[in-house]
Amino acid sequence: MENPAEEEAVGVGFDGARAAVLVAGLRRGFASGRTRSYEWRAAQLKGIVRMIDDKEAEIMAALHDDLAKPHMESYLHEISLAKAACTFALKEMKRWMKPEKVPTSITTFPSSAEIVSEPVGVVLVISAWNYPFLLSIDPVIGAIAAGNAVALKPSEVAPATSSLFATILPKYTDNSCVKVVEGSIPETTALLEQKWDKIFYTGNGKVGRIVMTAAAKHLTPVALELGGKCPVLVDSNVNVKVATKRIAVGKWGCNNGQACVAPDYILTTKSFAPTLVDAMKKTLEKFYGKDPLESPDLSRIVNAKHFRRLTSLLDDEKVSGTIVYGGQQDEKHLKIAPTLLLDVPHDSLIMKEEIFGPLLPIITFNEVEDCLDFINSKAKPLAAYLFTKDKRLEERFVKTVSAGGMLINDTALHLANPHLPFGGVGESGIGAYHGKFSFDSFSHKKAVLSRGFGGEAPARYPPYTPQKQKILRGLINGSIIALLLAILGWPRG
Amino acid sequence: MESVGVEGVANEVRTDYESGKTRSLAWRRSQLKALQRLLYEEEEGMFTALKQDLGKHQAEAYRDEVGILIKSVNYALENLKKWMTPCRVPVPLLAFPTRGELVPEPLGVVLIFSSWNFPIGLSLEPLIGAIAAGNAIVLKPSELAPASSNFLAKSVPKYLDSMSVKVVRGGPDVGQKLLEQKWDKIFFTGSSRVARIVMAAAAKHLTPVAVELGGKSPAIFDSLSSARDRKVAVERIVGAKWVPCSGQVCIGVDYVLVEEQFAPILIDQLKATLEKFYPRFDCLSRIINEQHFQRLSNLIKDPSVAATIIHGGSLDSETLFIEPTILLDPPLDAEIMNEEIFGPLLPIITLKKIEDSIEFIRARPKPLVIYAFTKDEKLRSRITAETSSGSLTFNDTMIQVLSLCNLIFITPWHRSRSFHCLLVVRVRRIAIWRSGWEWVRTVPRQVLLRHVQSHESRAEEELPAGVHVPVPAMGCMEAALHAIRLPLRLRHSAPSPAGLETRLISTRSPLLLAAMITAAIICRNNRLYLPFDIINR
């Protein structure tokens, strides 16, 4: 970096003034126009791929530091997905960048029209702590693929990964246009005061509102990836062994429930509940052994604050009385065992807040129908899962339930599909990303219409006469006769 | 309306939405049909309202509002079913066996704020999108166009389902109360000041917002050598400055950039065209109200600005009328060059070289539209690549809204899921470019949407087969004749070599086909695509 002042900007004592310097630097980088070229974008993405390859061990170590995340999970959910996103973008980017021809209407005949994707400019990515690597690098990949200059603020709640980013990302990418800012609330506030062309936030609804309000000041578009209580509806006709395995891996195998797409609660019929609970217990024992707190395959709770939040959910006697499995806690190591709760009161805190941890309430109803009503009575979740063999129920579920994404007969897998947009609706977020959708999220779709000087229709212009109005009506309605008359330049004058 | 009323309206509409009836194809279709009827039957009412609010001439009202609405509603009716169909997406091996699908679903209850300059067009246009997507709607038209607002409040409930589509009249206080309610999407057209308020209020409920604002839209005027081109270009600029609503339009030309030595020629042409178009001024709209009239007259009051007036400049505060006015090189720091003009004043800024216009535009906030009149291919591609704007139109003005059905107007694109965004659903795309094959195919809309969303043209078997034909330089007539006979000759021809420019044809009518070929030649595209089903007929 040529400018020492900028160097200093990224680090301790980051305030509004330094944030302004940082943004000005990024703006200069973007204004130079180099981020727009295919070569620059490809070079950065290749840099990131190299970074992931070279630093795999360090990344895993950082994730283990922050969350005691098992290496297998780190690889499967973070590293491999990040790399796949990067290579997918590299493969498809040229096609994405190509202006898209669209047909023109007869009214504007003769003309040609296309949609040109252009970078929005300088973007800010604020990421979350539960998947600190993937949730940071994935939007950055999208922003770079779309040709933007980008500032990344990793979550301070996962400090090891955050500082890892600050050291390695600048080494592998163009550090005048890709910057990392470390910090917590004051730094984020300083960043949010600046004018950005897009803000991409992953986290919770409370901060999401703050981000959107700050963005409103500069009319900056935002993408908010939030969470929500993701329901799992289990019908009684399913293969219960497979279903419980898939639910368990989506809940506890995804960062011990600390994932935005993890199942939050299960809905099932009263008659089927005992079968389901039994199968679930067996599955959990098979996965995590007799003493889950000792299992190396279970992530820990991220910090003491969240640990307390989760244990306080169980404080209520009406809730803790419903525990049918698990419930063990180890405050020293911040571990909570997979816990099943059967029929918790609907008005308890655990059914109001996003759980974001290893507790899984099971709610029972007499009819499947009531389950659907229950889901619809709550805020729109990020994901909704259904296990069933009944095609009709599946159809109804897709039709009546509103959610960011939906997965039938499995959990969490849909986010690995780069052809599907990933994002929420209503309380679970605004905007979507992954694959082409990331590119679109960080692109402006510019409408370009081009005409020659032929095909002049005097009917467009004043002074208006009744004949002109007639032609115009024809033109707008796509009448060929009117078109011909207009081309011939009729009526004169 | 009182506060209880506003809250009541919001709750009523939500309860109605929750009943699920707006989701059905039948409901959407019946509402669009009703809207279509409204547009046909109440035409006179709309004309009168627009005349009262803005002094808008009937022809103008039809061209800019009613006509476009009819077009949109027909387009939506035609494509509704296709838009609603879920589309499959490919899934990665890891998830085998699964299938991926994109299912469009309505957002819920949508609030639409429209503005006063096209009080009916800008109210009903988003309404069409919202209905097509199956939402329940509350529409608040601008209080500054009271006659139109009354018209909408009276006729919309008469034709449409008054339980799920409601019109609320009122000023900023009502707007404020509406914003306090929870919505699933807010669609706002108006000024950036109010847009900030709307967005901040929306943040409280995490409501996605689409804002359609304005900005200083420049027109770049290259030194065109042919007198005919000059005439056409100037007519089109006048057509975007004074013709629609006397410049009170968000996509109007705000100022013109031109080379120093070319300026006198442009000015003469402008004056001549104004004289031709406006032998009398009854075809010009008036200024919306006292306040805006005052704002506009203040813009030219400053002596340093007033000195640069070279045409027009007379004001009539009685009738709120401002004569078409041209200014040559007003000071760049004057208010007229820093605020959106939104009225019949046209500054002309001269530059040493036309290429400097790119720098000039980039130094300012991104405009809604850039218009460029040029025949220089190099300048053209530089403008496309180096400037940023909502949209970009070459060699014409305003008409991008006419092809709105196919191009995205402005862009709330970041909500990629089509129906989640009201407008994106209208992006129709009929071409899939197979980079390996170098020919273009025409595909059904459903496949296309999928393609837009996944960019993966897997469903090859669903594409109609066809060939790609180079069109040699030939006369229009000859080409047209050729087009009709083409089938016989082409049936066995091999795919042609790659070409950059491609013209697509998706029509079945030979007459239109001929017209399209003519167009292809006029536009200097050298390739045509003909699906076999046309050829075989």
C-alpha cells in the first residue's frame, strides 16, 4: 500500500475519520476502473482459491479456536463450500458478465435492447460468527465477481477467524480494492456512517434493522441474511430412521444448532411423536455416544453470553420439565448436549426466540393440518423442512407456507446448490445470494436501448392532432398498419 | 382519513390476504381483466383528471399513461400463467437424489406510493405487477394530483376486488401513518428525500423497498454530420424534455452535453423544432402547483443563470405556465446544475471534446438514464462500459419505458427471485446463448425464466430446434421477400459461423417476420434466428 495513512486505517482505534479514509481509498480503487475488467475479477478469485488451498490448516485451526468446530464440519460446511463458490464463479463469470439481449417491442421498432450488468461500486460485507469463514468469503466472492471494491468486517465474536482474515486476505487479493476491517460495535458503526453502494449483512434481525436504518440515510440498497425459527414438519408415513438422521445432522451436525438454517423445532402428530422421539434418541446415541459432552464431533457454544442465553431458555420450569433427552451442560467448556423437549408451552421463550443452539423442541398436534397453521402463524422463517411421502401434503406445504427456502425430506442441503438462491423473506431477510444470485446481488442491471435514426414516428410529437392520436394508439397496441404508417412518416407535419 | 382508518385498512387487507384467495391464478386473472376493463371504460375519466391536475393533453395522457398501462396489463395477462409456473434448477451431485425448484410466491401485502407527475400511470403500473404476483395491495396516490387521486379512489374499488386492493387518499400525514404499519414490500416512486424516510421506516419491520427516483439525466449529443440525423435527434430530445408533462418526468432529459463548436448548430435546430412543435402552447402541460412553479422560477432567477438564457424564459404565475427555455452554459455550481430540474428548462453544457462527457457524468451522482446520440461505435461502447446509470438509451429518448415489458425499468433486481420483486417478473428473455455452439435458440418463457435464474441451459430437449441464418447486405424489400421464401432454402443448412450481433425472432407471422428482417438490416445486425416451426409452415 502506498499510502501509510490508509495502512493505519485498518486496525486499532478505527473511527469515523478512518472509516472515511478507507472508503475514499476503495472509491479511488473502484474509480480507476480496474475492478471492472474480467482479468482483475478472475485474478482475485484465483487468489482466493489459492488462499483456501494454502491456508486450509490455519482456517480449520481458527474455526476450532472460535467454536471447537470439528475439522470434518469445517471442511464440509465452510472450506469446501467456499471453494466451490469460487470455482463456480470462475467458471460462469464470463457468461454472467455478458450483456443480455432482450426482445424489443414493436412500438419502439426498429431498436435493439440489452441488459448490461455493471458493478454497483463500493460494497460493505458484515458477516456472522457461526460460519465465520464461509459467511465472510462467500459474499466477498460475489462482490468481486460482480467487479466491486469491497470492505469485509468479519464478526468479532469469532476473533481467531477475524484476525486470520485480516492477515491472509490482503496477501492473496488486490489490497487496494479488497480490505478487511476488524472490530466490534464502534467500528461497525463507523463503517455504517459511510456511504456505500451496497451493504450485505449476515446476522440477526435486531442488527439488521440498525443496518437498514443506517443505509436509508444514503439510500443504499441492503441485502440482509437473517435467521428465524426454521420448522420441520414430520409426517407419520416417513422412514423414521432416515428422517431422524437427516434432522440430527442438520441440527447438531451444523455447528451444534448454531446455524441459520438449522431446524429450530419439530412439528408432528400426537400419535407419531413417541416413535419419532425414540428414533431420535437412538440416532443421537449413535452419533455422539453415551456422553455427548465428551464427543469431539460436537461444536461448542460460541461464548459465555450465548451459553447463558441458551441455559436461561431452560430456566422456566414449564420448559425444563419437558426435556425427554439430554439437557447436560458444561459451563467450563461451554458445551451443551443435544436436548429434546416434548410439547413445550407455545408461549414460552424457547418458542418465541430463534434458539440457535442444541435444543430441539417437538410440538405435537392432532392433525397435520394444524401444523401448517402453526407455521403460518409465526414470522416467515429462512427455511422450512418437510418429511413426508405424501405428494399432496408436499404440494400443500409448498403452496401455503412462506419461507426463504424449502427442502423436502432433508435439512440444510439446499444451501449447497449454487443454482438456487439463498436468502430470506420477511423477518428472515431481504435479498438472496449464491452462484449467479450473488453476482446479481452485487450488480446493477442497466437497461440499454439502442436505436438508429430511422423509424421516426411524427405521431409522437406535438402539435397533437386527432390523426396522430389514432396512429399512436395503433403503435402502442402493436398494430402493424400503424407501424407501417409511422415508418412512412405519416401524418406529415 | 383518520389514523384508525389507516390501521384498519392495513389490517383488513392483511386478513384478506391471509385467506389465500389472492394466490390463485383465477383471482389474479380476474383482477387484471377488471383493470383492463377500467382502462377501456374509464378512459374519459382519466383524461379529464389528468387535464385538471397537470393540464395534460389527451394525446399525451394516452401515450404516456393509459396506452402504456393497457400494454402492460395485456402483457401480464398473456404471461401470467408462465410466470407462475415453478421452474426446475439443476442440483449438484452431492445432494443426489434431489430436485431443485424455484417457486414464485407472493410477498404478502404491498404498499404502493405513487408520484404526481404521471399520477395514474405510476399508480397502476406497479399495481399490475403486484396483482400478477398475487399480492394484496394498498395504493396511496399523490395528494398533489387530487383529481387523479379521486379518480383512482372512485374507480379502482368499482372494478377491482375492493377487499384486497384498496386506495387510500391523503397527504404526508396519512403517508406517515401508512408507514407505521407492517408491509411485506413498499414500492415508492418520488423524490430521494422522501425515499430516505420511507426506507428508514421500512427498516423497522425489515420490509424490502423498491424505490424509483429521478436524478439529472444527461443527453450526450455527438456532432452528427447528417442533417437528417440531427433533425431526428433534436426532435427526440424535445420529445423528452418538453413533450411529456412539460419536463416533469423522472426520465426526461435534464441537460445536454455537446461539443463547443457544434453547440450553435444544435441550438438552431432546437429552436426550429420548438417552433414547429409548439405553434401555440396548448399542447404543453402546466407546472403542477405554486410551490414547484416557485422552485423553477428561482432556478433561473440568479443573474448569472438568467444571463445564459438564449431561448424562452417567460413565466406566467397565473396559469402556472413556463415557456420552453434553453440556457447555454449556466455556471456549473448554480442550483440548476445540481438539482434535478423537473421542469421545462434545458441547460446546454459545452465541452471541448464529446469524450469529456464521460468524465462529466462520472463526476456527478448516478443518473436514472443516460441518453446518447451518436453514430460513433467507439464512443458508444465507452459510454456503455464506463458510465453508470439506471438505464442507457442510444439515439432516442424515453422509449425505454415503452419496451418496459422486456427491459427492466430501473432495478430492484437485487431481489432475484422473480416474483418476490414486483418488477423483475417482467424481464422477458428469449435468448439462450450457448457459448460452445454459437447459435441462438428461441425458447419458451418458462425455460427462459429458469435460465435467467440458473444460467444453465440444461433443458435442451425443451428448446425448439432451429437454424441461425446470416443475413447478407441486401435491400429491405429483397430481404423481406427472402424471409417468406427462406424456409425452403434453409431446411438443410448447417449452423452458421459465430457472429457478434444477433437478432432474434420469436414470431409466427410472416409479415412481422419480414418487418423484423428489415429491422435487422436497419440495425445492422447480420444474423437472424429462425425456429424450425416457422420455417416448416
